[in-house]
Amino acid sequence: MCTSSDIINDSKKIVIKIGSNVLSDDNGNVNKVALKNIIEQVNELINQGKQIIIVSSGAGICGVGAINKWSRRGDINYKQALCSIGQVELMMAYKEYFAEFDIHVGQMLLTREDFGDHTRNLNIRNALFTLVDEGVVPIINENDCVSVEEIKIGDNDTLGALTASLWNADLLIILSDIDGVFDKNPKDHEDAKLITIVSDIDKLLNEIECCGKSSFGTGGIVTKIGAAKKVNEYGIPMLLLNGKKRDIIKNVAENLECGTVFFKV
């Protein structure tokens, strides 16, 4: 049976989704140390001949960090304004850190409508293939400034799954603030056990506790399992890792650590 290490090493086209909880510290500010370390690992993967697309959360957090106000405002227009400000900050950080390795980045902001329309779908694919073929790392996020309920994807776990499926990726990696899927909530139960391999998602859902999400994220374990189910239907495995751990992707590839890998038998 394939291990997480095997799947990373055997994959060429990889989508990496980075969660808001990975990009923020306990106070909700941007965790630049964590972001820089992830980019260092992405550079190593590229040097190994792999192609990478990043699906990045964090625009709202970057907006709060940039102007330090409106964070407690619940109005949708303030949330959209924060994301507008934060997108600039987020892309500046990606540009700065990738530039250290002479790698360019390109931004793509998408909505659910973009994936549902055949022409837009084709344009997304063409843009992705062109960027990647030219050595540019696409940074994808939901277009939160214009996304309302009718056109909102909902969370970036789902966006990561849609991107991986559209690009026909070999692997989707989701970087969260948890080590993987446990049989029960590890924050409440000291005896919670990590499930390292999942080949039957429906069976898993009947056996584990699925509840809770972070203060800064919009998803939770349910959305991550849902993302795994989406990509598994296309034969794409998904790996859930703790992105707050230094060198986590590198360590898993070297079989020093493990997360939870989902794949359909």
C-alpha cells in the first residue's frame, strides 16, 4: 500500500492549499516565518522537477494585519474590503519570498461561476498550463471582494479540490493546523489516534467525530474530507498535513513524519 512519502515522491503535478490558520499566528497576524518555510519547500519540489500550483487563503488576515481595524466588523462590505486590502499584502509576500529563488508568481482570483462555465473553465486551464509551463507559480484564491452567497465557492479546501481536478493534478496537499484526521477530536481527547491512510471515506465518516473549525479559517475537518472525496473521484490522492510544522512536506517525503493520505482503491 502506498505511503504518504511514496505519493509525494511519485507525483509531478501538485496543488498545495495553504489554510488561513497556517498563515496566521495566535493573534491573527500573518505568520511570515511559516509562509517563508513553505515557499522554501515548494522551491525544493520545483528543483526536483515537480510542477506546483498554490491555493492560498489568508487575504482577510493580511487585511487585518495591514490596517489593524475592522477585524470585528461583521458586515459583508467590511469583510470584502479587508480581503481587497489583504490580497495585495498576500501577493507582495509571495512575490518577495519566491523572488529569492528567482521564481515569478501569478495571481488568479476565482468564483464558483468560473468553474461552472465551460468557456471560463477552459480559460482557467489555459492560463494555468501556460503559467506552469513557463516556470511561474500560480497563486489562486477565491475572489472574496465580489463573492456573495450565490457565486461563493465557500472555502479554499473546495477550491483546492476544484483546481486539482481541473488541472488533472497528481496530488492535492492541504496544509492545515492539524496533523491529519483523528478518530476523535485531539483537542478534547488525549487518547485520540491519528488515521494515516483513508481508502473508504464513507466508512471514515461513520467512525470519527467531525466538528469544529478554527477562529480564522472558514473550513474544518468536514470540508477537508469533502475535498478528499472530490479529488478521489478523479483518481487524485489528497494529503492532509500540519502546515505549522517546519519542513513538513519535506519530512513527509523523506518518511520522517506522516499525515493522513486519502486515496480511492
